[in-house]
Amino acid sequence: MELFEEIQNACKTHKVSCEILNKEDANRYLNDVFKKFDVHKKFGHLSIGHNVEKIFTEEYELIYSNYLDEEPIFIFFDQEIYKQKVIRIGNSKKFHSILEDCYGFEYFLSNENISYLISVNWYVIEATGNQIKNVFKELQKKSGNIPEY
């Protein structure tokens, strides 16, 4: 099953709105994100790379979205393979449920205002943007585990 179809099906199962942005809106959104945040790796093992707080993917991928404000989120992927494709998901608080049904991919996540950026790869979840970095600092304190890479 194709990645976008898998996410749409999971959203439908969990009664969360989901839409794939048209090419023009996706381009605008991606340009705004990459203009605001100087992303280190947009393909391969995704990484923001600097000015980030980190938590381990294995420990937190299915729960970190519980700490986000309840609002729509935008996810996008490897920019070589899935260039100009963005998915809008209607409720950030339900993102963990969606991931339970379709996981195993690396992605970026932000909100409509682009006040933060999160990258998730196989090893670490990185976050930048003041509010989300504070959340990640609290999660680091709880676990006592801070990724070094």
C-alpha cells in the first residue's frame, strides 16, 4: 500500500480529517518551512541538525504527539522521493493513533503557523521552535535519556 493511502486509511479508521495538499499549496508550505528552519537533511535519514532538542524514536514516537497543542498538523517526507507532497491531519492529539496503524517511515511534522518543526528518523526525534523544545526538554528529564547523535 502506498504511504499516503496508508495514512489516509488510518485517519479514516480513527475519524480524523486528512487531506493531501494540492501541489501549489504544498510547495508554498514547504518553502515557508524550509525558509524558517535551516534543515540539515531533507532526504535519507531526515534531520533538522542544529538548534534542536532530541528524544529517542523508539521510546517516544507513539506518545510525543500527546504533548502537542490540539491543532491541525502537516506531515511531509523525504524530499527526493515525496517532493511537493504534504498531508494535513486535523488533530495533532490523535497522531499517535494514526502512527500505531502505519509506522515505519521517516517524516517531518509542523503546524499551520510553522511555529515548530519536528523530524522523526529511525533513531531520534528532533524538535526546534521554543515551545516544542521545552516539551522535549521535559521528556528528556522524565526518561533521563538524551540522544547524543
